[in-house]
Amino acid sequence: MSRRMFATVGAIALLALSACGDGDTDTTAAGSSAAPSMSASAPMASSSPSMASAQFGSGCAAVPTDPANPGSFEAMAKVPVATAASGNPVLSTLVTAVKKANLVDSLNGAQGVTVFAPTNDAFAKIPKADLDKVLADDATLKKVLTYHVVPEQLSPDTLAGAHKTLQGGELTVTGSGTSFTVNGTSMVVCGNVSTANATVYIVDTVLMPKS
């Protein structure tokens, strides 16, 4: 498979990733075209020095702040990861991929995982034709999605380092404090996001498993 194809495949990944399983839940998300952008220029959501429970990163400003909004941090913390993603407008493309791969139930049923979730902007970097090909190949899609999931919950203090993924390969996180990069190219734009069963790190570029 070409490098370009792997990039496409990686784009789909995201949050779905928790496990290879079948099952589909009707989770509805806003279209990616209407979703706010998680740009690096957005203001920091938290300046607290304690990262034990606080979200961090410039992209957190794109997350809804109304606790009643299903995409807010407060609402996401009360539901499992796939359901949490479906309520967050910056992850609508990812949700589409998760549903396509029939991974909703698997993700919601997983316990104690870490998910690296590409934003809508990350998916937008991939040519539509390439993305459509990946979405049509369930085996490849699931492989890429599970590469974005680590079977343990990583706090900011334990995030840096090499971590084995559900796909079987390893991803490497570098950085410290509130600045982290995955596999040398994908930056964490909003980190330490809690859901009922996972910790999510939202990234600006999709990750690619090695061939």
C-alpha cells in the first residue's frame, strides 16, 4: 500500500480505535463542515499547573463550554468514549469512521483505554477519493483505527514514551507538560479529556501504522 494510502487510512482512525468488534449504535454528530476548527491559534482552555484532571491545549477552546451541550467536557465525562465523541462537533468525521467500521459498541464497552482522536481538520487534509477507498475497506479501516488506541489510560505524566496499540504496533509520544507530539508529526491540540471509560488526546494529524 502506498504512503499516501496509509496517510488516508490513518486519517480515519481515531477514536474508534478501541477494539476490533462489530456493533453499531446510532450516534449522531454534526457534519464536519459545520464543526468549529481546533486551530493552534485558539486560546488555552486551562492555565492550571496541575494537569491531573484538567484539559490542556490550544484546541480545547473549540469544545463547547455549556455543560448542557453533549460535546462539552462535563457531558463527555459522563458517557463512554464513542458516545462522547458523537456529541463533540470537532470529532464528527471520526464518528462517521467509527460507525462505518462498526466499532461503536466495542469502544463504548472497552475499559481503561487511551484514544488519540484526529480532528475534522486532520481528516480534511486527506483527498476525498483516498478517504472513500479506506472507508470502503473494513479490514484496513479497523486496522488503522485500532492503531489509535492504547489499552491503558495514560495521564499527562505518563504520556511520553513508546506505547503498544491495540493494532499491535507502537506509537511514540514526545514532550512534557502541556506540549506533546505523537510519532513526530501529530500534535496534541487538546489533551487529558475524560470520558466514562477512556482518556482522549485530540490530535491535528492522523497516525499511520507501519506497513
